[in-house]
Amino acid sequence: MAVSQKSFFFFPDEPKFGGSDLCIHIMFNNR
């Protein structure tokens, strides 16, 4: 869970990294 939380802080809404889509993807993968 800590990793997903960090991802959210790292990519809040950056189009470069894919925005929140990437955050959700990372969170689901970490789950």
C-alpha cells in the first residue's frame, strides 16, 4: 500500500507519465 500511495504522490496528474491512469494501474498491480 505504501508503494501505491507514493505513486499517487509521484504521478498526481502528469501527462508525461500517463496521469492518474498510471497511478490506478500501479495501485491495481501492487494490490
